[in-house]
Amino acid sequence: MILFVPYVLTRMARGMGIDSILSPVVLCYGLGLLLNFFLPHGMILVEVLNTTMEVSIALAIPLILMNAKFKAFLQNGPEVIRSFLIAVGAAIVVCILGGFLFKNQTSKSADIAAMLAGVYTGGTPNMAAIKIAIGADENLFGALNIADILFGGMYLIFLTTIGPKVFRMVLKQKAINPQPVNQADDRTGNIWSSLTIRNKAKSLLLPFILSILSVAIAAGMSWLVFNELSMSFFVVLLTSFGILISLSPWQSRLLGSYEAGDYLLLVFCFCLGLFSNLSDLADSSLTIIYFTAFVLFTSIFLHLLLARVFNIDADITLITSVACIFGPLFVGQVVSVMKNKNMIIPGMTLGVAGIAIGSFVGIFIHKILVYLL
């Protein structure tokens, strides 16, 4: 059930036309919460869930990263990279500030700041990886997910309605002639969608072998250095291996690795919902709601302010914000509202780059706050 529920929910959401409103991550986590609430006590095997969560996220990290186009990201121009660095820097500053501001409201301010830094520099995969790396509580992760969905949904509605106009009023806009989407840009996704289940399984053999090897080597190196499995070190190594594989000659043969990693993330979220307790989420949500709102909206404001100071293009700033906060999955949706197809490739590339560095950023912030607090 754990392995097949994400597939069923995704197909149902697409069939009912609600996938643009409720993401698969929300559906998987929400169903897990409901089952946790209604299933008899003792029916959920905690050890099985815990093992499935750890294995799924460990394999997902290199799978998601290994098909990223980091060379293209570096070639997208200094203004795009500068906007990306400003967005990441704004998130770091605001998360550290939030850790200090909320330290008297919760003893978990370092954990919260670390996971929010991860999710706002590349999306949910970072939050999940950082949760494992720092050993954060499952209910805390669940509450943060709910708060992120609440405020992230508000921001997404803004971006897909009046957001582009507001960004273009605040910041300068270059005279870029919108171009039709290059069909070659979507070629990989179209090829993957058209494959049969048997051919998809064959295609995923090499990515999974590389991912399993990455997990094994990272775990082995952690035991060699620390004489134990240090989760922070383990996640950093996994992220590094994913980036290295993406830069290797093998990348062209890794069709479907991102889709497989994204599916494993849904498995992780479903397990997490089964693990979480609704009453605990309700008890801890108020401070988390304030913390999340502060980090998200203050980092967006700081990003806009610095973009104006450094004279960065409005559309580049907007797509960078989307890539960092939502990851690559919502780039196309926002670009269609912007009516600037030139932003698709930079946006997707920045989103994957955010996934790549988000774990490092979150772990770095956690170490700083634990030391200072």
C-alpha cells in the first residue's frame, strides 16, 4: 500500500483536474494523516514506516539531482545567478534571524529555521532531507509542511494572478521578446511519458544502481570517519554524489531519474503522514505558523528589496523566487501567466540548483543556531 498509494492519488488528482490545486505531496501527506487518525492503534507498524522513510528519501536525493543541468545553470548569465544568490542569501539571513526571534517560544527554533531554509531554497525535497539529517521530530515536520502549504498557497495564488504586474511595477523589466517554447526542451519529458512500463523499468535500472551505490558509499564513509552514521554528513555526501553524477558522461543515460526521485518523495510524505499525530500538530502549530509566515514573507520582501538595489530584471527576480520557494515543478505554471517563455529554462535550472544546495544551507543554519543558541 505504501508504495502504490502515491501512484493512485496522482492519477486520481489528474483525472479529477485538481492536481493544480492540491499537489501530490499534499494529497499523500493528508491521506497518511487521515489513516493515522482512523486506523486502530497498533495497526501501523512504526518500524516498517521508519525504515521506508529513511530508504526512500536517501535514494530520492541522488535520483532527483543526477539529471540536473548544472552546466546550463552556470551559462544562464550573471544576472540570473546573481538573483538566485540574493534569494538564497535572503532566506539564510531571515531564517537565522527567525531562530533568534522565536527561541523563547519554542525549543525547536534551530530545527524549524533549518527546515524552512531548505524548503525556501528549493522546495519540499530539501525539507525532507534536512529533517532526516538533523533528526527532527516527525510531528514538527508535519506541522511545518501544513504551515508551508498554507502560506505557500497564498503566495502561489498571488504569483498566478497579479504577481507579475506587481513585480514589474517594483522592478525594471528588460525588453525581451517572448519566444515560443522550444520543443526540444520538453523532449526528455515526452520520451519518458511515452515509454511502456517495461521500458521505464529498464531505463531506471542504471539510475537506481547509481543511487544505491551513492547511499552505500556515503554510509560507509560516515562510519569510517565518525564510527557511526552521521546523518548530516550522510546527506551532504548524497547531495554531492548526485551533483557529481549530473556532471558525468552518464547523465544522458539517466532518463526518468527525476521522476523516480519525485515518486520516492511522495512515498516519504505518505509514510510521514501515517507517522504524524493530528493532536500533536494542533498543539504545536501556532508558533510554527508565525515562524513560517515570518520567514516566507520577510525573505520575499528582502529578495525584492535587494533586487531593486542591484537593478535585477523583474521577470528574472520573479522566476527565481518561484524556483527557490516551490522548486522546479511550478515554474511552467507561473511562466504561462508571465507570458515570457524565455524564463522556463532558467526557472527549471534554478529550481534544481536550489534542491542541490538547499540541504547544505539548512544543515549549515542548524549548526550555527545550535552553537549560538
